[in-house]
Amino acid sequence: MFHIYATVAFLYVALRFIYPLPLAAGWRLLIGLVLLAASKYHMLILAFTGTMYSPEVPYWVAYSAGWAFTAFALLFVFVLLLDMGILVTRLARRRALPRHALAKWRYAVAALAVAVSGFGVAQATRVPEVRQVELQIPGLAPAMDGFRLVQLSDLHISVLFPEPWVEEVVKRTNALAPDLVVITGDLIDGTLQARATDVRPLAQLRARAGVIAIPGNHEYYFGNEGWMAKFREAGMHSLINQHEVIDDARGQLVIAGITDKVATQYGGSAPDLDLALRGAPANVPIVLLNHRPAGIDQAIAAGVDLQLSGHTHGGMIRGFDQVVAKANEGFVSGLYRRAGLQLYVSNGSGLWNGFPIRLGVPSEITEFTLRAVPSGR
């Protein structure tokens, strides 16, 4: 379906942008071939590398290809908007715009698409800033007031987010001196062999109560069991429909983690919140790690206080985020409250290399400061 959408978009751009350009046929053919290649980026890497999720190519190739595809996607949108403007102008003036004026507008939207895409890819691939969030957690022991939890999500470690980038993410996370680090899935894109060097800095993550990770959908594309074992070697605790109790002199906190819904397609266990919480101590606040912002009703019924999710990348582009929200039960970015449950959806620290753009939706390392509810409330 994705390839069909790309084909339709190319045909529209060919008819409404390339064909009307006042250029020789040879130049229009060349522009058409370039835009066709850009629109078929995912099909080409699938054909030549065998996967859409982790093409093992040099960094500059992945960066340039991502820039080309996002520029094409923006060009399609800008041409569509231009056509709408042309239609409105024609209806208002009752005459067509001069051909030379239309040509200038077409050149302008092409230049804008390339420039905006370049800016968006640069924003997407930079090291994320820290976003600070303070949350009141019912039932949190007063002595645990101020407990600091850092969430990383959707790192998508790949040729586009390689070892130096991961090192900087780890440095920024460790600089926060958190009590606990949780990673809510999609840590990687690629096989164990391809990412062996890139994931090494994860072993340097430090937190007083440790580092906990759950799988996202992308781990299953590349052998989840092997990746979970690799993360455990790096000192992480992996939760597969399980929970862990953070237990110290200050109080207790239950951290539960479930699998992604694609797990069953790859021989894994379906997400099971009841199993994950089995045996958890009563009257202790529950933090649920669920890669997707989904299953909210079940989480509420299970007494979850805080759910941390990712998967959406925040929608990547302001405006387009509302489309992404519709595909994710209405959740896309930031904090939501539903019937006593607080859900936080991270924009992600990285994103999938197949659409590497951020416009108005910055990447993040999220630092939560948990607060006890004052007595009497």
C-alpha cells in the first residue's frame, strides 16, 4: 500500500509539476527520472538490500536518500497546495494565470521543498534535547517524591543514527544522574552483526536503579530474542510481559513491560498486561512500558498510574501529527490523562531512516520527576 501511495503521488507531480515546466523535453525527462527514483526510495532499497528498515549503506547515502524522499513528499504537498491556490485564483479572477507566472511558482515550490526537507532532516538526525516533565503519582511514597525517571524511545540505531550519535545520547542521559532509565522499544534497525558497533555505547547507560527496556515492533523485524539477549549483556533488564519492583528505603514502584502486537507474527508472545502484572505488590504505583500508545482501557482497568509509550515519533511534522494520531487511538505526542491514568507519548530520540524528517516536532530525551500527592488530596 505504501508503494501505491508513492506511485500516485509521483503521477500527480509528473502531471502537475514536471509536464508544465517550460523546459526542453530532455530536461523534463531527467527531472522526472530523478523524482521517480526519489519517490521509489523504499522500493529501491528493498530490491537492492532486502529490507526497507535497515539498508546497510554509507551514512552519506542514507542521509542523501532520506533528504531526496522527504523533499519529494513535500514537493507533492506543495504542488497540491499550489494547484488549490491556482484554482481559487482562477475562480476569483475568472481568468487563468500567465504561464510565466505559473512557472515561477513551480520553481519556487521546488526550491522550498528541497530547503525545508534539508532543514527537517538536519533536525531529525541531531542529538535530542532533554524535555523535563513533572508528574504527580497517586500512592507514591512521600520519601520517593522527586524520583527521577528518564525515558528513551525509538532510538532506531542504524546507519543514520550510528555509534557517535548513540554516545552523545548516552552522555546526555547520564548527565541527568537519573534514578531509573527506561527504553520503550525500537532501539535498533538492523541485525546483531550490522549494529554490533553502533549499540556499544548503550552499555554505558547509568542509573541508580538500573536500565529497563522493552521491545518495539522493529526489534521483531531483526530477531527480538537475540536483541533482548544483547541488551541484557549491556546491563539492561528486559521485560517481556513481566514486571520489576523498584524497592529501596524510600518506597516501591512497579515497572511493567509488555511486548509489541507484531510479536505473534515473529514467533513471540502477544502483549499480555495481566501476565505482566501477575504477582505485583498491591497498593504500589504502576508504571507501564508499552511501545505503542494503545490499550488504554485495559491499563485503566488494571490500575496503571502512568503509561510510557513511543512509536509515533510525535507525528514528525506539525499538522501531519494529527493524521498519525488517528492511527494511534488519538494519541501522538506529550501527556494525556484518562480516568486516573496518565499517558506520556514520547516524540522519540531518533526515528526510522525511511522518513527522517522533523518539523516542529523535536526529538527528546524525557526526564520525569515523580511527585507524591500531598495528603488531603
